[in-house]
Amino acid sequence: MLPTTPSWGSRTQPSSLPSSSSSSSKSTSSISWARSSALGRGLEDGAREAVRGILAGATANKASHNRTRALQSHSSPEGKEEPEPLSPELEYIPRKRGKNPMKAVGLAWYSLYTRTWLGYLFYRQQLRRARNRYPKGHSKTQPRLFNGVKVLPIPVLSDNYSYLIIDTQAQLAVAVDPSDPRAVQASIEKEGVTLVAILCTHKHWDHSGGNRDLSRRHRDCRVYGSPQDGIPYLTHPLCHQDVVSVGRLQIRALATPGHTQGHLVYLLDGEPYKGPSCLFSGDLLFLSGCGRTFEGNAETMLSSLDTVLGLGDDTLLWPGHEYAEENLGFAGVVEPENLARERKMQWVQRQRLERKGTCPSTLGEERSYNPFLRTHCLALQEALGPGPGPTGDDDCSRAQLLEELRRLKDMHKSK
């Protein structure tokens, strides 16, 4: 059964929750669910064909456009010369040949994924495939305990992480980005806790797909997130600096737009339990990487990254994806002599050989090797950046460098 969210931008309460008091209601619900499942499978088959048709059309249009440009460039007596390589360590990739994920197929797919039910059907397909491929999760993870507070990473889909934040004394739990409700529910039952809140960093289905099932199963559970993002089954909108309190857990929402318009990160304050603060960064910040700017620009993303850079070095980073090895490979291309990156890469490779997770990192570590947090570094600016503009605007120069890093990362293939 598909969610019944009336519009992507609306704030919606969970609608028509099933009652558990009537056996006849359960029977009717089971029949309805069976019919809906069959209908959903039929819709999904049709949806896949529709997606293939739309994306094939976008690909054909892009290919036709590229052929036209090629003919024009050959017929022009004054063709433009390619610029010099940006640095000796980088292989130059001309911009006109660069693969921009937000052009043609990428833009068409992103629009379908975020604005139509095709995105939900695609998410369900990915969920089934991941469950079959990784019945115990894509990575082996270990919880972290801090004086009565537990952070439990839950590997879901092919490379996502959901999290349970648990007050072990009160036996209350908060779920962050519960994309696979089955995996999250299994962890809830294993820990013997009560789920009272869901924190969604953004609307993408691989982060919000479990909101419906979990909020229906746990009737008192609240769903928090940005009202600007169209998060499914949102019940309690949050703004920048709003605090969610659950037992001893004090969790602050920080607005970090760029990946999506309403993206939030969540900062668990370490003071109440005398431990390190924890940042649940969704798709803003990864180990040695950052998210794509699907709904923003480089200036917006830079401002959001600077927001988290203002936090303490000992803050633990819990990202939304297991991208560590690939990201560190790219960081080695742009900063080949960075010893901190080399040490971290060796550790990550040992972890991944045993399929162990690589989170958490710390913000102090990230400052030493994450190129997306190092746009202030002169060496990186000289290697890749355009240099300060006529006004000497440092933020402008950093934003341009961030944009170039993002372009190169989108084309990078780890070896």
C-alpha cells in the first residue's frame, strides 16, 4: 500500500491508522492489503516501463544535442582550445565532456524520484534487492555507549545507515532516517526500547521510506523534520536551532540546505551524559566527502558545511552512507601528499576487507583530510581553485573551489 500523502510540500499527520481492537477490521485490512499489494506490483511494473521510456527519451535528446555540438565544433574554423591541466596530480577532464548528474537523465530521474510515486516504487524495489543481497546488512557495525546513552548504527539498503539513539535508563529510543522499517523494528525489539521519535534529515526515500510503517506501528511516535522538504508523514516540523528532548537526550536541529532545500542535521548534545556530542549528518557530510547539491548551489552548500565546521573537533560524525573508501580515494587524487588521509585510508581498507563499518569519524579528523572541508587551504586553492576574484572575496573563491571539487568528484572512479 502506498503512502497517501496528498502533496509533497504539505505537513501531514499519519492518516487513517488501523485499529487493533476489532478482529473483523484486521481481516478486512488483510484482504485490502493483499489486493493493494497485487495492485502495487502491477503499478510498479508499469512504473518501471514509464521510467525507462522517460529516461530513454532524455538520453536520446542528450545524444542528439551532443552530435549537433560536435558537428558545429568541426565546422567552426576557430575551435576553442582546451585549457591547461589544473595541477600535475590531476588528469584534466574537459567540462564539455564532464558527466553532470543534474543534466539530461540525472535531472529527469531526480524529478521523478522526488516528485512522483515512481520514486517510492523505485525505493521499494531497491529495498527488496538489498534485503535479498544483504540479509544481515551491508556492513558489520558496533554500538557506542556513553554513560547511559547508546548510539546504534543500522546498515540498510546497499550503503545507507539508519540510527537508534537510546536513553538506556528510560528505555526510550529515537530513530534517525529509518529507511528500512523492518531492520529498524528488529533493532528496537532486540534492544527492548520504546520508539518515541523519528528524526528525518531530508525527504529522499532512502532516508524517509520507513516513516509510514514505523509511525503506524508506534502510535505515539512523532516524526520530525523540515517543513520545507515535503517529508512523508511529518507530524512535528522543525526549524533551525529547535531542540527535541527525549529523556536525557537533547537533540538540536541545524538547517543545512544544499543537498535538498530543507535538509537538517541533528546534533546530540553530549553535556547531559558527560560524553562526546554526536552529529547525524544525513547527506550533508560523509567521511571524507559531502552530498551533491541537488537543490542548491555551491554557496549554499559552503554555508551549510561551515555550520558544522563550527562544532567541536571531538564531535562524532555519524553519516547517512558508507562512502568512506571511495571518498578517501578521491581525496588522494586532489591531495596526494596528505598523510592524515593516507593513514585513514589504510584503516578504512582494513575495515572494509572484513565488511566492517567505518563510522563514526570525528570532525577533527575530517578537517585534516576531507577536501570539501578544506576549501580554505591555500595548497588546495592553488591546485584547483580560480584564486580570489577582483574583490578578493574569500568566500566566493572557496565556493568556486567547492564547486570544482564537486564536479571532479562526480566524475571520479575509485580504483
